Amino acid sequence: MTKRLAITIAGAVSLGSYEAGVLYELLRAIRTYNEAALTEDKKIYIDVLTGASAGGMTAAMVSQRLMYDAASLEGEFTNALYQAWVQRISLMGLVKMRWSEKKWHSLFSSDLIEAIGREMLITSMEKKGSGPHAAVQQIDGVAQTLRVGLALTNLNGIDYMIPIAGNDDDGFNYTTSVDQMTFEVTPDHQNHGLLWNQMCAAAVGSGAFPAAFRPKAIQRQVEEYGDRLPVNPAEWVEGRTYVKWRGKSPDAFPYSDGGVLQNQPLGIAKNLVDATVKDRTARLEASAFCDAHDRLYVFVAPHSVQSSAETLIVQRITIWGELKQLINVYMRQAMFHDWIVAEGVNQEVRSLDKRASQLAKVMAAGSLDIESLRKASSELNALLIGSDGPERLARLKKQYDAEYEEVSRDAGPQAAETFVNALATLEAAAHLEDRDKMKIVAVIADPQKELAGSGLSAFVGFFKKSFREHDYWVGRKKTREYLKRSDVKSILEVTKWPEEDLWNTALPNLSGVTLPLSKFQVIRAATIPAIIMVLIRPALIILTLVLCGFGFGLWYLLHR
């Protein structure tokens, strides 16, 4: 069957060069594979892209070029991703702030990021592209919609309120800064000027690393977040969540790096996949819950997903040590939140699969009173499912077709229908109606051992082009190794990639960089940009001295 990919690209700062290498090789492999495929059901298509921070900027660029300009993704050192993440960006460019830029709103030039974003997402639409990529499905010659989701951090925050019984004045209130913007990229160019201006703003906002780049103002409407709280309390409905929108709509909010709160936006990808499946079901009468059988979530990140737990001795934890550890705790939770949620859902679905298998065996063996079970499940389903019953039963019959056939063969058609009814009851009780397993595969690297640009919170890659070239090479090399793995080919039902024989020849590292980098190499690469930064902002010298003095004073007080 046709395989579908949802690609999630994590935040990376300068390690966007690594992610560019991964995407170049992955898209090339899919293109050559689809062009060689003899039938449609053997192909691999991308229909969802999500990203945070640098990954959000990459997801936006890739979506545009997949739909309109496939040729711009070709060429080892001429493709659009290489140009953006290796060629165009540099520490020298970032520190050369225009005099019009407000020097205390960011450490580096946000104008440069804006310019690259406009070049890659707005100016690029002014020329005629080469057409859709082979990784985009076409039906009757029309490229199908790509859905894109970018993670953002809303510095204002959005207020929500849930009315509660016994409180006529207000209800339960909470504020969230976790935000996102989603887009549908279609082959129709009409009104795309507005689309790409919005996506450019969202991509720049998602990549606005705190302090390094200034926040990005983006217009949002209350309808994007839910139902606005009615002014009249008599219209409030208990238990319903309302948006407590302040001021006018639309209104501008300041946005910062999306990776701060959701660095691995797999949850956004899952929601967009659900929307894609719903659309495909309506058009092609495909089964929404059979999508998981042929769906793969590809996670791209220059970060290890190994355990980061530590063995701490409580008697030795100082004030500074506790504060530092709390920062680590926060970062772990923010980084892996969507992984944890996805695995929690997977465990629940696996539990339902296990119960379905057990129930089928018991019923096939004739160990249950079929009529009593049929009556009980039918009465419960009338309460739990209601009018959605026929559609859900038809879907479960197809989803668990092997178990259904086993019961039908050994206990008869009536028992098989009862089996499906009982499954519907179990599924509704566990609230798994709109859930499905997420098969996630990850193309990751060890930033400390494999990547040149990982130091200083992944800013070192900006220091020198050869560092970024090295990381781009690592991304390419690891993707080739990953695609050759037997387990990956099994999941994608690929016997052999068209260019797999070429991958057996070592990919040359043209950067000339060997790891680990010495401190001297890093300092030498940063010296001239650092001097320029200080010349632009002389007050940095004073600020540096004040911070050093404060740090020394704090250290002295703690160690007297």
C-alpha cells in the first residue's frame, strides 16, 4: 500500500545545517524511489510537515518547494536548504546589525533572519517554479494538499475560562503560552501572497531564539483559539472552555522561539494527520483508522534521545545546584513532552489491541454467552456512541478484520458482530475513538560527538562555514545509513533504494573539520565577530563587567 510520511523537525539553532542534510537525502531518496515505482500503491508520499524554531523555518521552506519548485531541492551544494543553512547564515552576518535596529532588543541581527525568510518564502514565489516534487501525491494531475504546523511561544499568553458551578462571577481560569500556526499548501496560487506572508512571519517567530533575536509580532484572531467568552454570564455553559480574549480581534501578539515549550511538535503533526485523513476519507472513502498501518512519523533532530537522568546526592545539593537542576528538569519536560504523550496513547491503543485478541480467542472457543454479551454491549453503545454507531462498527470490523474472521469462522456471523459491538464499547470507554498508534522513527545525531556546531547552545555552527558544512555532511551520511537499515526498509516496504549501491561508497567530508573542536578553533572563529559586536554596542563591555562582578560577588558569598 501507499506509504505516507509526516515529518517533524526539531529546534536546532545553527544545527539547522544538519537537518538540511537529512532533508536533502531523504527527499532525494523518495523522489528517485517514486520515479522508479511501477504502481501507485508502491510509492511514498509526504503530506504533513511540522517544526519548531530552526525546524519550523525548514518545514516552511520545504513545504513551498515540495508543492511548487521541486528542482530547488536538488543539487548537493545548490539546493535551497543548503543555501539557507550553510551558505547564507553566519555569525559575521548576524553581528552586523543595521544602525536602524534597536541594539538592546536582541544580541544578533533579526533583520538578517527576516531577510532570509522573505527571500526563501516570499520572493521565491515571484518566479515560476519547476512544479511539484515526486514526494507529493497527485490525483488526476492535481497535487494534493500539504499541511504545515509551526510551533510558537506566545509571550502574552492566551487566557481561557471554564465556568464552574457555584460561581456566578467567574470560573476556572488559566493562561497558556504554548501556541502554533497551521497552514494548508495547495497547488492553487490564488491568494498565496497572504499565505506566504503569514507563514514567513510564523517561521521567523518560531525561530526567534530568546535574547538572540527579537520577538516577532503576528496578527491572530480569536476564532483561531476557540469560542470567545460571552459577555453575558447567563450564556455561559458549565464545563465548556472559552477564550477570554482581551481587546480587539484580530490583535498582534509577540512570539518567541517555538522550541522553548514544544521543541518536538509531534502532537501538532498528529492533529494535522487526523485532518488529512478526515479529508481523504470524505474524498476517497478511505478508512481513517487504517491510516496508521501505512503511516510513518519521521522525526529529525540533532539531539540524542538517550536518558538524561542523573544520580544526585541530596546532602550535596547547593542553592545554585538546585536552581541549575530545575532548569534541566524544565528543559527535559519541554523537549520530550510530545514523545511522552504519543507513547501514552500508543500504550492505550496497544492495550485495546491486546483485549481484542483475547476477546476473539475466548469467543471463538465458545466460552462466552454470546447473546448476553450482545445485549449488554448494544445497550452500552446506545449511551456511549449514539448515532455514530454504524460508522464506528464498520471501521472496527475493518480495523480488526483478522480477529473478526477468526470469530466468524469458529463461532458464527452473529458472534462476530457481537465481537465488534463489544470492541466498540471498550474503545468508547477508553476514549480512543479519535486516537491511533503513532509509528515514530528518528533520524538523530549525538551533538557532542558528531556535530561541530553544538557548543554554546548550538550557536557555534554560526561561527564558521566549515562547521556548518561538516554538520550538513553528517546529516546526509546518517540519513543514508538510516535508509539502508533493514527495519526501516521493512516499515516502508522498500526492497532497495534506487541509489543504494552508490551509498556504499563513503560520502566525502569536504569541510576539512575533524572533531572534537578545540577551544582555540572556536575562539578564533568567533574573535572578529565578537569585536564587531562590541564596537556596535560599547555598553556590552560595561554590562559584561557588571555581570562578572555580580557573579564573583555571589560566588564569594556562597563560599565564605
